[in-house]
Amino acid sequence: MNRTTLGQTGISVSVLCLGTMTWGTQNSEAEGHVQMDMALDHGIDFWDTAEMYPVNPVAVETIGRTEEIIGSWFRKTGRRSEVVLATKMAGKGGKARDGEPITPASIRRALEASLRRLNTDHVDLYQFHWPNRGSYHFRQIWDYDPSQQDRAETLQHMQDCLGTLADLVTEGRIRAFGLSNETVWGMAEWLRLAEAGAGPRAASVQNEYSLLCRYFDSDLAELAVNEDVTLLAYSPLAAGLLTGKYAPDVTPEGSRRSRTPDLGGRIAPRVWDAIAAYVDLARVQGMDPAQMAIAWILTRPFPVIPILGATSEAQLRTAIGAADLVLAPELLTAIGRIHRAHPMPY
């Protein structure tokens, strides 16, 4: 497994990240343990979770269960030191902690609770799951309106949080800081304040990115390159759509779509033609569509690590195989043509 460095932290990680968000709903504790074993056996030592996991659906009664499953694996195996562990605290309006916003006090409460569940004394990368002020992610772009944001309030919030994060780094509770579902302006301000001495520099941003969701390709890509911020690409298979297993009238039993029929807003009128084009291209090339979609992300001209989510050993094994797949220039050109024909289908 090839390796890369997370932002400017000096932390070495595998070029693929193990996602965990189905453990506790679609996957049992035992199945989560099998996936962790498999990931390390294949050199994937970078794992991502969140206090609000599992999903499908997110429910108050299951919040924290995924972290508990990871913690039980650490307890059983004693292999915590072999893993670069990332988790996230939920923000305003979520189901965790009664939907309280991110504040200096809630950062400490959320982190301490995660550490207990994870059975560890530190998190390698601590992330804010989404900003208090909201963002255009999760299909919110269609009605996105930032006009009511209070700039001074937001910047004071960022500065206050960075101060707490700096203390947590000094205390050894976290090694690095990252963001998720952020915007270009938000990332730029977090970085500016860090450079002014307010606290740790954001090493990464965890945003959705796939052949079907390419918001990152413009301004955020430029920021990532020039500021050395790593994209942690979640939903690299567009919640399974890019595997080719779904059709308008086909939903495999036990799949994510069987629990979330619209796949979080990804089922839209134009999506099926785009999926068919990418899946057909992969099959003509003799490739697995899922592997092609993940391998394509690894070719992007900015620092990026795909997060692999799987509900079976077979799915995880297929996804891991993308690390060794080389996409020819002609194939990349064909992918570009499809993107121009079917841009942002949801």
C-alpha cells in the first residue's frame, strides 16, 4: 500500500482510508472487527469514524456505537499504536449531544466521550463534522443562502475553537485538526487564523467527492494544492451508485438504498444516464466499476485520500484493489468526456 502525508502534519498514512459509518446498523461488531483486520493486513492504517455513527439511519439510540466497536477491537487486539485514527464531532442541529453547536466547551465534552468509546487516550485527527453556520453539502446547495451569516461572530467562533484545539494538542489528546463539509471561504479563514497564531493548522477537509459529485474540482482544489490541505473524499462510490448494483427499479436487499431510498438526495432524474456511462466504460475496459471510480480519485491533481466504506468483506476487498489499478491516459480522457456530458447529476 502506497503512503502519503496528511497535510503539513508529518503524519504518514495509507493512500486509502477505512470508513466505518455502517458498523452498528448494517454491520455487526464482529463484521466491523473483520474489516479492521483486513484493512491492516492490506496496509490501510488510516481509519475514519465519527461520534454520530452509525448511519443508515442516524438515530439517537445508536450514536457512538461505531466508536465503541473500534474501541472493542483496540481492547481485544492491543493494536492501537498501528492505526492513525480520525474521528469527528457533530455540530449544530445534529442528533449527537442534543444538537448543540461546536463551542470550546462542547469540543472537550465530545472529545472526552469519543476517547472513552474508542478506548484510547488520543485521536490522531480530530475533525468538525460540519460548520455551525451551515454549508452547501448534503444536497443543500440548491437552496444555499449565506446572506444571513455574521462574519465577526463566525471568526470569533473559529478563534475560540482554535485556542481549545491548541490546548488539546499540548495535552496530547489530539495530534492534528481537520474540517469536514467546509467551504473555500471557511477553509481559508481557519488557515489564516492558524497562521496568525490562534491554534493548529487544519490538515485536511473531509468533503464528498466522486465521479458524480465534483464540487471540489475548482476553488477548493486550488486551495488544497497551494495550502497543502488533504481532501478526505467521502462517498467515493456515491453511496454505491458507481458500483452499478442499482437501477431505477433494482435495489439489492440489505443495501444502503433499501434503508435510505433516495440515498441522501443522490437519486435524481439525470443520475442514471451518468452511472450507466461510467459503468459501461469500466466494463469495456475490463475493470470493476468501483475500482475504476476509486482509482480515478487517486489520479486527481490535488492531495486526496478516498475513504472506503463497505458492508461486506467482498466489497472491502474490491475497494482495496483500486490502490494497484493504473488508469491509462485514454481512459482518463474518456472519463472527462462523460463528465462534460453528465456534469453534477444530483
